[in-house]
Amino acid sequence: MTNVAMTDEARELYSHATTASLTAQLVNRGLRTRAISNIAPVNPNTPRVFGPAYTLRYIPMREDLATGAAMADTNNPQRKAIEVVPAGHVLIVDTTGMDVSGTFGDILVARLRVRGVAGVVSDGPMRDIAELKTMDFPVFARGNAAPPSYASMLAADAQVPIGCGGVAVFPGDIVIADPDGVVVLPIAIAEEVARDAVEQDRLEAYVRERIEGGDSIVGVYPPNDDTKAAYQAWLAKR
Amino acid sequence: MTNVAMTDEARELYSHATTASLTAQLVNRGLRTRAISNIAPVNPNTPRVFGPAYTLRYIPMREDLATGAAMADTNNPQRKAIEVVPAGHVLIVDTTGMDVSGTFGDILVARLRVRGVAGVVSDGPMRDIAELKTMDFPVFARGNAAPPSYASMLAADAQVPIGCGGVAVFPGDIVIADPDGVVVLPIAIAEEVARDAVEQDRLEAYVRERIEGGDSIVGVYPPNDDTKAAYQAWLAKR
Amino acid sequence: MTNVAMTDEARELYSHATTASLTAQLVNRGLRTRAISNIAPVNPNTPRVFGPAYTLRYIPMREDLATGAAMADTNNPQRKAIEVVPAGHVLIVDTTGMDVSGTFGDILVARLRVRGVAGVVSDGPMRDIAELKTMDFPVFARGNAAPPSYASMLAADAQVPIGCGGVAVFPGDIVIADPDGVVVLPIAIAEEVARDAVEQDRLEAYVRERIEGGDSIVGVYPPNDDTKAAYQAWLAKR
Amino acid sequence: MTNVAMTDEARELYSHATTASLTAQLVNRGLRTRAISNIAPVNPNTPRVFGPAYTLRYIPMREDLATGAAMADTNNPQRKAIEVVPAGHVLIVDTTGMDVSGTFGDILVARLRVRGVAGVVSDGPMRDIAELKTMDFPVFARGNAAPPSYASMLAADAQVPIGCGGVAVFPGDIVIADPDGVVVLPIAIAEEVARDAVEQDRLEAYVRERIEGGDSIVGVYPPNDDTKAAYQAWLAKR
Amino acid sequence: MTNVAMTDEARELYSHATTASLTAQLVNRGLRTRAISNIAPVNPNTPRVFGPAYTLRYIPMREDLATGAAMADTNNPQRKAIEVVPAGHVLIVDTTGMDVSGTFGDILVARLRVRGVAGVVSDGPMRDIAELKTMDFPVFARGNAAPPSYASMLAADAQVPIGCGGVAVFPGDIVIADPDGVVVLPIAIAEEVARDAVEQDRLEAYVRERIEGGDSIVGVYPPNDDTKAAYQAWLAKR
Amino acid sequence: MTNVAMTDEARELYSHATTASLTAQLVNRGLRTRAISNIAPVNPNTPRVFGPAYTLRYIPMREDLATGAAMADTNNPQRKAIEVVPAGHVLIVDTTGMDVSGTFGDILVARLRVRGVAGVVSDGPMRDIAELKTMDFPVFARGNAAPPSYASMLAADAQVPIGCGGVAVFPGDIVIADPDGVVVLPIAIAEEVARDAVEQDRLEAYVRERIEGGDSIVGVYPPNDDTKAAYQAWLAKR
């Protein structure tokens, strides 16, 4: 298991950087495919999560293997993952493009919450939606489906590179989600990208003030030298 | 018309069983394709419905037949269905994969409500969404579209076997919907499946308590013999 | 720029006609493809917008051209559009089928709001969703995506005919959106269609009363001559 | 069963009219949705078929009903259709959007051929492709799939209105297929449309000669009065 | 590496069984999801292949990792697979739903051919199509794309369970492909299923003779007891 | 009109470079989205074309504008394009994602051929397929559809930037197509990329010889220094 040590500064950055600015910083670095779109928090009151990626990979089901009974096997990668994903990590799931089974339901999510896991990201649907909406735990997913995962999928392995919503995810990458979607930061540049994103968010707060005050976007967004200087002055006064 | 007599016990079971447990019970019986996913109640305050299926089938429109004027024909299968679907039934609709027309709007839904119909399930969009959100009547559908049904569809017949959201539905099957989606129970096993699902829901309430209390899922979910015994004791005390 | 003069009567009609009735009137005239379905207001408190169309067209990105730096170019059609779309118009955007980039974010939308633009319609996702949800400005879009538009798209030009959500839109067409979706009225018939739609809405309010009162839809919806006469009497009494 | 009497003239027209001209004539009459695209003859040596539609409708499978054993039931609508579709008719199939099962294989197709059926049109895949490619019998379909139909589908009924490839088909409509695809002519206008299409094909043969000879399309395609006159002269000389 | 010993009898069965009969036998055993549809041999003169599965898994690309230079790394799972997949095996590839890159081109395929590999199955496109069409080596794929694999994908690992075209594939499963598509047989039942399929093919050859001779399918296909007895007599005479 | 002067050397390079090597060279330069996949020559005997792009853009149809009569208007952008696209250019068409209408048929294609146009690329279907298959003129498209373009589309303008098959195309870009698909080279780097691609093709011919001779891909593909030296010696001997 990749247990990623995270500095306090990194934690602070990850807890504030918006996915909008993170993706802008990533595109600046030539990385255009780091975001999962059209994904939403099941419980709108838990709209943000971050942490190192713990990956889980499904494949399509095979009728003789994907059964309720198989779920009792403690070596089943899905069941095992629930008990071993480290506290603070985000469990991120490749559901192999299936959209007819729920990735997890309320009991597995309850276990993850008790264990201190940071949250769940799945590119497939969830089940027990009514319960998940009341749980104080961030789950980002695409839609709802009643059937258990094994109705259409089979857990293959965990902590391997996966594709989630078309995005390559390596164990230990930093996953950050907010209402705009999910971003996966390569660990080698995660802190640096987050630092620049937080700075971008700060600048854009200033720009937004200017725009609300009636300024044109010309020279202001993106900022020219005058605007940058004015921003520095604004920063100094805060 | 298939008028399904329903025992009080059946009614009680159908009114409580979750679609999550119903689908698990169905997969146990080798039936993996009984649920419609990514479907939601238009009015979130009416999140549950059950009843025997009354089916309505559309085909793609033909410009000379699918007109507003044709709606006045009392033999139009759509108009006829609205007046003859029995009280207590669920009107379930095959919209032939079209997603650019509203299946029904507020007037037809109002008529169904007045007539005591249990609810509506459509694998296509609805129209008059703003009104439907205020009506105390369960409508499960996929999205929103302004145009009337005949902009892209033509009602072909009613009370024939249909596919709804990829699920075979026979008239008289039991339809149950909640926030996880819609399940269609073959009538011959509906009551038995619902009974087992309600029992599963009860067991899972106990399991959830154990998990919230800090237990691992190992041996608890799915339950081993010890957990089953403890569950029986818990049940006895309730 | 097509600056469409709008009479007070037209404005009144457009501000009330539902997209459900507008599309019914359009189908009556042989126009079945004037509505964008499965599109929703980002901020549910701004569920309606109307105005002449100001069109913006994207093409797929090319890595060397679609960069953050290119956004500073005042000739960039996207940036230019933000500053020149006239007050009262609806900025309507063809995102070329891409669903992985946000069309606009909060700063550009704030500028449009300050400038008195009526609203935004995009057949792609938005970004800065959390902020847009708090802004008193109608934005109709399909989903959410964190990356900036240039992660996958390039603004090509403005005020040309476009396709938006499969609908042909010409500059100056009247765009009307409500919770059922977006309708695009050809300018030559816009006022007439809206007038008939408002009348249809009025009739349907009466029909809805009748249905709620227990009447069958037969002869009432669509109305036969008796119902039409009764409606006239009802109207006279109002 | 709709047994459509066909005049010799109609037969002659249907055997020559191209689907390209037939669809042009249909669009002239306001019917834009009468063609199935991206469909091809399995055996490229049998690239044309016409005849009245005999419809067969599938729904999604249900595991307990869609079995090999069920195929022996002579009331199974699929099996029954094979024996009762009249000679000269086209068996046209609604495969409910499924693309993982073969609609028919070589044995059922052999039976249809022996019985004098005109051909098969399916909006799903075929199986026994290698054999079908050697049989002197037109089968138009979309792709290939090894599994038997009942792996994912269940025959529901026959000779009802269906949707095939997004096109409404009524029993008795005239189906005409060539390498451009399949066209479904409403029976009431079939002969008239075919007559105009054959005339259009004749005119376009002349236009093609002119274009190959170096003429511009201006005034020639579509033809102005001069070109029409020259065409009449050309016709007279043939 | 799973090196599957194969008996001569098994080899004989696998070299003759059609995917049509194999899938029918699998559905009889409750396995409905063992076939990849809409896949075709690139070179139509190599329409059949069988062998144990050697799996290769891609994930979506990440721009800094998926480069031409990375292809020189001998630990790259794609490059490694080419050199280690055993003779007689089928290299079967999960392309993660991408359809814009070629899985392999002529040089890698040439190497596989020289090494005695049985063939290639990919659920994505191929490149160097013109060359592959001239090579005496079975490659089954879906379409064509010019860009190298790393334009949109990254090889993640080999010899792990994968999904290929929606079908679960385990290393060592028996892969059989013909013009109807690709079937993946679980190794534990592969020989038995193939034996029954070969017998079914033999019976269907007899049935086809009967049908061509003018018999109805009733009682013949599927065969009743009389037909089965006649078949045994026919077999005895061969 | 962008009339691109082309040197004899450029012409020679474009006439030989494979799209496989061109896309590899483009990815090396950070351009991953320059190829249209799953597109094929309608006539397999005309499998290659190159030339500067002349773009044509469609939008979705509007019933009152997209008629046969409108085709007679010499200002119709589609008709105009046919007469003005310069000899030697490739007419490349954005069909706005529609797949139910034929982009062009045999008469327009015949006119383009007579006028010396290099070829046609469309991301939609063609019509008059049977005729196009016999014409000595390269047309690359996706599938077949009988209806005329105006059944679902309306020509909007020409010689503007377009998206074709998800690829940004600017007027004057160099379009090259072969059986692997279509590549669009930005004009500024077209000759340089083609030069490198032709060199890569030459190197790969050598590599292919080595692989056919039994060499491993290790050190040979991609080539290490030894292989590069041996290649130079091989080149010298040719």
C-alpha cells in the first residue's frame, strides 16, 4: 500500500484549492486529461474531499463468480479494500463503464466512514442513495442503481493503476473533488500544482471583485501588468 | 386488462422492501436484469411507489400520424391508457429510446392522480416539470423535455410486454420504485422475493448498527453464523 | 450584430409562455426540432430566461492554440463575445459535443450579469458550479466540469448559425428557457407562436381545473366544442 | 396478417427505385424519418430487396423465459413468424436496441428463403455470418454477434407497429433496401412515391451525364427550366 | 504466466466449434455474457483463431507518461507482452473503451506472428490496416485508427483479469474467434462446452439439410424426438 | 479562399507519408488530437488522398429551411462549395454529429471529380454508395444513409474553422487520408512533420525486415544506437 506522507502545508493547500483552478494549472503544464466531469456528491452537504488515491478495479461480471456468496470471501478485492484502505485516503473506483449496478451501499460506506477514510469516488452509480444522502461522508458518483455491484461487475484487484471516468489514476495520486468534479494530481507535482491553484483562486477573488464593480474583462481577466500590480496592492491591504 | 388481486400481506411487503434488497434477492435467483438505473422521482417528496404494471408502448413518430389533432382520438392508445389504467396500478412506459419529448405533462398526470393510479414510470423524459414537482404523485423518469410526446413518438398499444430502460416488463408484474431506481418483479415470485427482501432489510439494519458501532465487515457483512445468532437475539429483544 | 427590437407585447408574451406550449405550437407548424432537452438551470432559483440569441461557436481544441495565454487575446471570440453580447440577449453556445470542459465560470458569468445580458444557454457543462448556484443570473447547461473551456475546445466565431443541443440557432432567434428545457423560436414567427402558446397555457389552466375536479380527459383534453365554450365562459368570468 | 396485393406496376417501380430518390421524395412530402442508416446487406451479392413489411418485435430478455428450451414452443412469436410470414414479404425486426445477440442464424434464414420470403431487415446484428454470406438471400442488418437471440432478447409479438432503427414501421408498409440503407414507405403513398423516385432516378441519370460532360451544377442540379427541356429532348431520343 | 496444457482432443474441438454454437451452449449453462460482438478479422482471409488468453490491460494515457520514448522501456507492459506471450496463445487486449488509437501496428503483429502466437483480439481499433490485411495472421479488432496506442492509452499490466468488449477474461481462458465474433470460455468448462458445440454444429448441419429440403422448422429446429432419431440414422450412414 | 502553394517536395512527401507515422510525429510534438478514426474510403480502390483543406460546415436542419427547393439557391453554401473548392484541395465536412443523412451523393461527387478536386472527407455518412464505389475518386466517410443532406442538416458556411470527427480543421491545413484514417496537419508544420514521417516509414520498413527475420523488438523497435547504425548501413546499400 502506498502510504503517502502529507505535509501540513500540502494538506492546507489540498483542502482549499478549487478543481477549477487545479485543472487550469494542470493544462498550463500540458496535462489536459486529469478531471472527471459530470460526477456529483451524493450528499450535497459533503461537497469536498481530498486525499491520496487508493484504487479499486472492477471487471465485467461472470455469472458463476459474481454472486452474493462470493462477497463473504475475505479475499474478495472489494471486501478487502473496505478494511485496508488507510484512513485519510480516497477510495477511487473503476467500474469498467457499467452503469446498472451500485458500486457500494450504505453498510460499506458506513464502514469506510468509521475507519476514517476520506471519501469515495466512483465513475459508476451508487445504491442506498436515500441513506447515503443522510451520512456525513463524501461520496462522489454518477447516478443511482439498485442492484448490488455483483449484478454486473466483479472486483478484480486493488492498488493498481486504473482508469476512472477516463482519467488515469495511480495509487498515491492526490484526489480532490468539489462540485465541479474530481481532479487527480500526479503525486510528483501535486503540492506545487495545488500551491499555484490556491494562488490563482486568490487572484480570481480579486478579479471577481473588479468585475462585480463594473470593470471589463479586458486587461483584468486574464490580468495584465496593471491589474497584477493592483492585485498586489489589494493583497497587501488584506 | 390484468387486474392483479393483491393480499394485504403483499401490499405491506411491497410498501417497505427496498429496491436494493429486492435486486439482491433477484440476483440470488439468477435474475440480474430486473432494475432500471439512473431514473429518479420528479418530485423528491414522492420517493416511493409500488403496484402492478400497466404497460404503454410508444414507437418512433411518423410526421403525418403524430400530430396534436391525433391526440383527440379516444382510441389513441396513450389517451385510452390514461382513462383505463386501474387504480392502484403503475403506468409504466416504453419510450423507445427517445429523449427529446416529454412522456406526459401535468394534465395527464393530474388525471392519473384523480383516478387513484399508483404512479408513473417512464424510461424517457417528462414535461411540465415545474408543475409535476408540486404534485403529490410519484412520477419516475429520466430527465426533462418540453415537446409533447408526439413530437418524436407515437403510442402503439397498451398492456403488451414492453422493454422499459432495458428491462422486460409484463402486464401485471409488480413494479417497485424508490430513490435507487425501479425494480420489476415477475408476478409469480413477487411476494416471495419481497418477503425475503424485507427480511434482508431488517438484517441489514442490524448489520448497520454493528458497523456504526465499530465492527469490521468480516463475518458481519455478509453475516457468519455468529452474527446470525446475534441478530436473532437482537430481533427477539425488539 | 443583430440587434432585435422587441415590442412590449412580445416581451410580455416571451416572459410568460411555457416551453411546453411553445413546442406544441411549433409542432403544429411542422417544426419538431426546436427544443433542447435534458438541460437545466444551474441555479434553480433562476428557472426562466428569454431574449434574442447571440451565438458563440466552439470547435475541438488544438493543443498549441487552446492555451491559457490565448485567453488574453482580445480577439479571442469567446472573450470578445463576453464584452459585446448586447444587454437583454441570451448568449447561446455550441460546445461541439464536448462534455469534459466548463463552458464558462463565475467571472465571465459575473461580467455578463453586470452587462445586463439576459442569460446563458450552453449544450455543454459549466464550471464554478458552487458560485453559479449563488448568482442571481440564469445559466442553462448540461452538467459540470472543472477544466477551463480551452482544455478541450477553442472558440471559433460568434453570431453565426450554430447547432446547440441538436437545434439550429440563428443569431436573433428568440431563446426561451424554463425547467422543461430551452426552445429556439425562428424570429419570423416568434411573436405569433408565443401568443398562441400563452393562449394555450391559459386554456390548459382551465383544463387542469376541470381534471382536478374529476372530469375525464375525453372531450376536455384536447377540448371539444363544449369544452371550448365552457372555457370561454370561464374566461369571461375571470 | 396484412396480405398486400401489389400491382405489376408497383412491383416494377419498387424493384428499381433507389432509396436515395425515395427518401428525397419522402422529404418533399414532409416525411424525414423514413430511412434506416448504417445498415448493410450481409451478403454483398444480394444488395437489393423490396416487399410489404411483416413485423417482429423483441423485448429485453428475462433469464427464466429466454432459454433454448423456449425456442421449441411453436407459439414463440419468433418461431411462428418464420413459418407464417407470407412469400414476397420482408420480415423486419425490432431488436430493442440490443447489439449483443444475433437476430437470426443460417437455419431460420434458410427456411425463409425456401418459403419464398423476400428478405430480412434487422436493426440488430446477425449470426452465422459466414453461412449467410454464401446464401442467395437478402439480409440487411447491423453487424455480427455469435450468441442466439435469446441470450439478450425475447420475441414479444408479430405484425404490430414497431420501431426499426428509429423508423416507425406498420405491417404492410413497403420496405425497400439497397446499399444506401432501408426505406419504409407508408402503404397509402408507396406507389406514388416510388413512381416519382423512378422518374427522379431517370432525370438524375441525365444530370449525371451532363456533369460528367463538364457542366456546372448551377441550373443543372437541381434542374432549371432549360435543363428540364433538354432532359425531355434527351428522353425523347432514348 | 499461465501456460495451459491443451490435449489434442481439445485442440481439435477448439479448431472446429463455431462461436454460434459455443455461445448457445454457454447460455444453456447460465453464461450469457461470454461473447464480444461487432468485432471482425482485419484480414478476412484469417477468419478463425483459438488459444489460451494472454491478457494485456491499458488505462487512459497521462501526457507525461504516454510518449514514444516510453515505448523503448523494456519494462513497458505492452512491449514486454509482445516478447513473452507464449506461442499458441491469443493476446487479448482491454483498450479501456478508447477508439482513437491503434492497439498495435504491423511491426508488433509481425513479431507476434514470428513468435508463433496464435492471434490478437482487441476491443479497440488497429493501425497499419493496409499491412495487416496482407499478413497471414488473425487479428480481431473494432475499426481503424492511425495514432499509436500511446496517443490515448498507457499499458498498465499483463496477465491480470480484464474486461474485453464487456466480457470478463481471465488469463488462461480459451479464446475462440470466427466471423460471428469472439467467445471466451472459462478454462474449467472449455473442453466440455466445445465438445457440445461441435456436436451441435453437426446436428445443425443435418437440420440445415432438412430445411433446405423443404421441411418446416416445427419439430426439426429445435429437433423433437423423431428428428433426433432421424439424425442418428443420418449420422450412422455418414 | 486560402490557396495554398505547395512545393514539389511537399507534394512528394504528402503522397507517401502514412497516417500512422504522421500521427506518431504529431504526438512527439504534443499534438494528440489530429486524427479521425473509424473512417474509411467508400471505394476501397481509392485508399489515399492528400491536399489542403477546404472546409464546409453543416448545422442541424430546420424544417422550413432544409428543403429540396433550397438546394437550387446558388448561394446555398453546400452548392457553392462544390463549384468553388479549388482543384487539388480536399473538401472536408463537419456534419454536426448527424448520422442519418448522406453528406453528398454521386452527382456532386462527379462534379468535384471533374473539377479536379483531390477528394472528400466527411465525418458523416455518404449516399449513392453503389455509384461512389465505382468512381475513381477518394471519398472518406463514416457509413451510409439514403436521405439527402437536407433531411437532417443545413449547410451553414464554408472556409471557416470546423470540427471534423472531433478534430479541429482550419482552411488550408493539410489533410492526408489512408486506410488507417484521416490526419489533419497544421499548415505551419505540415511539411516538416511529413518529412519526419516519411523517414520514420523508411526506418520502419527496415525494422519490419529485421522483425520478419526473427529479431526481438528489444533494441530494434524503437531502435537503439546499434540498430540506428545498422539502418544507416542498410540505407547506404539501397
